[in-house]
Amino acid sequence: MRVGISERFVPRAAWLGAHIPALYPYADIYPVFMDPAVQRADGVQFQVPITPNASFNGRPAIQISRRNNSAQTHPQTAVGKVLKVLDFLEKLP
């Protein structure tokens, strides 16, 4: 899916991808992948838990590791997961 991301990144829109597990919504959608062209506008390199040089479905990607450890007791929708990742990116120091 293509989503808008904040002005803290270039480009301002990117694709996000993830595999939805068979036990969804009682299993976490993890990890999430993003367009490898995305960079921080301030020039600071991504750091763990954001890892460059990953791949998603055979194409280059950035991996974003944001796990929901309570997925079995507090299920999270796929949209909720995307919003959580976008919020995490927005709040990077």
C-alpha cells in the first residue's frame, strides 16, 4: 500500500508492506517493510529498529521492527499496525 509520510522524510509518500499471518488478528503483523528510497530529511541515518538492506517479496526494502507483544490478548488491526508504524516514524528523535 502507498501511504503519505511526514515532512521529516523524503520522499513524502512511500509503499509499506507486510505479511498478514494466518492467525491474524491474534498474531502480530511483523515486521513491516518500507520503500528503500525513504530517507530522513535531516540526513540522519536510520538506526535500529529500522534496518536498511532488507527485502520484501523479492524487492529491496527497509525493515521496521515494531512488535505488538500483546497481539493474542489485545488484537491489532492491519490499519492499526500501519498507523502505529507511521506514528513511530513521526516521533523518531
